[in-house]
Amino acid sequence: MPNAPTPIYVTQPHLPPLDDFVPMLREIWDSKVLTNGGPFHQRLEAALAEHLGVGHIALFTNATVALVTALQALRITGEVITTPYSFVATAHSLLWNGIKPVFVDIDPVTLNLDPARVEAAITPQTTAILPVHCYGRPCDTAALQRIADTYGLKLIYDAAHAFGVRDGGGSVLRHGDLSVLSFHATKVFNTFEGGAIVCPDAKAKTRIDHLKNFGFVDEVTVVAPGINGKMNEFQAALGLMQLRDIDLQLDRRALIDAHYRDALAGVPGIRCVERDPRARNNHAYFAILVGPEFPLTRDALYERLKSQGIHGRRYFHPLITQFPMYRGLPSAAPANLPVATRIAQQVICLPIYPALTLDDVDRIAGIVRDAAVPRSHACPSTPTPSYANSGWSTAEWASSSPGALPCTASPASAWATTAASTTSA
Ligand SMILES: Cc1ncc(COP(=O)(O)O)c(C=O)c1O
């Protein structure tokens, strides 16, 4: 009997050859410096600042602790405006600081916090805005900064997805008062677990360095109720290795992204979430939206993929606002968040990672294309499709935005030619 194909998950962490890592491990063993801002920690901070083109970086054990610390560093209190369409850690970082999240809807094309709606959510208690560069696509940073300046608010970006993303002026991480990166195993740049705060100046970094080390300034002085958020030497050493070929990895992701777009071009009812045409994207995720024209619901397509060994993820479903600790807030009501509510019902993130082969991309896209065969062409045993939970009528889908169009092929090639000339990684 033929073996079942190996399951393909939404992501697979990139790791350097183990033999290259061993000398670094030996150095750590020999020095016996395992953590507390040791030499690898310091080297990675400097290397990342240079690589990303930003002034100052404070490394953390993960992004969640970094988010909690960023809010502490700026003494944020009261209410903070944020997005419901994110990983739950974004809002949890507010609750850990005793801050009330105020959820504002997202833009239907970028899936980022909609600046046009932010202003209406500001109250006398608002002290900051916490947007997310969702899937690595830059927020409307100019509009958000204008609002922050007008109302005297701080702006902290959850940039967990945005490693290596650049807009016209440079790294997207330079915007706002602070930006927080994640180096979790699922991210484009990983240090097993890890994170960082990008700071505008040395003063901000010094305060954050104190906060991530229990508030210690020196052996006998503690200036704040800090936390233990330090990245250890093993994580930092891995980060230095990962930096060697990160650009190659991003190029590979770009190729896979383009291949998906070609392979899914023209499939009715499938929209590939757009890249920012003006940005250097990092292709951290490949998200599609399953609209009402598609014969299967999103969940049915997700299950169909899974039954064939393709484990996508419905990021971000459920919305943060559906979890028990948030759903009682007035701003969490679905009526306040119509766009995020629809998108959460339609999204599937398909697998994307540097080791994914283009043959695999063709196979995954083929499952989606096969499922798109109209009902009249389907075999009699095909279950009746249902749009019941799609949330959008066909007319809404068609008229919602330019982004509601089906995927378009990248200019270089059409589905037929790429399918014929596919090469593996
Ligand atoms: C948008 C967002 N914010 C925060 C986090 C938390 O990151 P970490 O796992 O490094 O704590 C994640 C991810 O995993 C994320 O996707």
C-alpha cells in the first residue's frame, strides 16, 4: 500500500545545520554564561539592529512578555485602542497591565486597524493605540501617528509578524513609540522562542533593559517592579545563526507566495489576501478568504484540506473579542466589528515556509481548485454546500472592496504554465 503523504502544517521552523550550531553551544558550555545579557545576547542585539536598520533593540524571552513590558515602560493606563483580529497575546498584554482594551474594526483590504474608526473610540481614559501589522502587512502608520499626535496618545506596534518588512522610508519597525517583534518558532525569524522591543533611542532601551531584569540597575538598586524577560544565550546564539540566511528565506517565501497566487488565480469565491504593493513584504502568512461563491464553507474547505494532510490554520478565528475575558466589553460586540467578524469566518492560512516545495503548493492549491467545481458538476455524494456561516451575501462579497476580487495571477506566469514547469525546493 502506498504510504500516506507526510502531513504539511501551516509552518515549519527553519533551523541551521546542527553541526554549525554545535561550536556555539561549546562556547556557551565553556564560558558557563547561560543568560543575564551575556555575549551572545549583546552580539545579537547589535546584529539585529544593523540588519533591520533600526536604532536600538532589547531582546526578550518572548513577545508576550515584551508587550507587557512595553506597556509598563511607557506607563500606559486606562484604555487602549486595539484590533480584535490578532493573536490573543495582543489583548492579553493589556489585561496583564490592568488596562481596558477598546476594540476597533479592521480595514477590509489590509486587515489592519482601521484608522478612520480609531478616532471615534477615543475617550478621556484613552492613553495609547496598540495596532498589529497583521500578517506582516504594514498598518497605515501615517494616519495612526497623526491621530496619536493629535490626541496625545502613545503608539505601540505589535510587530510580531513584521520581521524584515520595509515601507518606502525603511524598516516598518521605526514607527510609533515602540515596536514588539516575536521570534517564536512559528515566525519568519525564530530563536526557538523569543522576542524584542525596538526602541527609538538609548534612553528608552535602558529603561526597558531594567524592566526586563526585575528592575535592577545595579547589584543593589531596583527602580521598578520589573519582570524576568531576558533572552538566554542559547536563544541568542541561534538568532545569530538564523540571521546568516534570513534574506534567502524571505526570497523563498516570496516565490512560494507568487506560486500560490498563480495557482489560485481565477478560482471563484477564493480571495488571496493582498500583499502591500509598496512594501518589502516578508510573506509570513498566506491567507485566503473563502467567499459565498465558493461551493464549500470555509470550515468545510479547512476540513477537506485537513483530510488530505494539509493543516492550514484559521488565523484569526475566533476573534479575540469572542473569548470570555473580552466578550462582555461593549466594544467587543460583533455589531461594532462587522469587517473583522466576516473575515474571521472566511480566513484560512495555507502552509508557507521556506522548505515547502512548489509541488506541495500545487497540491494544496489543487485541492482548493477541485473543491471549487460548481455544485452541478459535483458527484452525487458531495454534501450540499452551505453559505450559512460565511457571513457575506454574494453581492456583499462582490462589492466589498477591490480586494474582494478572486486571486489574480502574478504577471510572470499563468496557472497552466506554472503547473507544467513546477520545480521542487
Ligand atoms: C500578533 C501576535 N502578537 C503576539 C504574539 C506572541 O508572541 P510570542 O509567542 O513570542 O509570545 C504572537 C504570536 O505568536 C502574535 O502572532
